[in-house]
Amino acid sequence: MKNDNWPYKYGPPPDELPENDHGWPGSWLLLAFLLIAPLIYFGPQLGSVEAWIVDLYRTVESWVAPIREFVFS
């Protein structure tokens, strides 16, 4: 009797079917939101962070410039 019942005969349907995977647009939108939302929210503070990074780069460049001139000239 158990063999006549289709769940025993074929088993349960798979959880995820590759041809029915339509969740990727939502996943990409969520990822885009998670990347863009902090940029929008922290936008005014990013200018000061960017200035700090540029100042740090200029400081390191001024330290390395004499060594670079010595090595490459």
C-alpha cells in the first residue's frame, strides 16, 4: 500500500529548483542597498574621513619621496 502513494514512490520535492530560482534580483537589490545606504547616511562625515586619508597619503608620500628619488635617480 505504501508503494502506491506518490510521496513514497517519488519522494518529497526538492527544496530549491534551479529553474525556479528567481530570488537573485532581490538579493542584488539588498546588496546594493546595504552598500549604498551607509554612503547616503554618512555622506556628510565622509568628507572629513576622505580629507584625513588624503593627508595621511601626503605625509607618507613626503617621507618616501627622498628614498624614491635616491633609488630611481
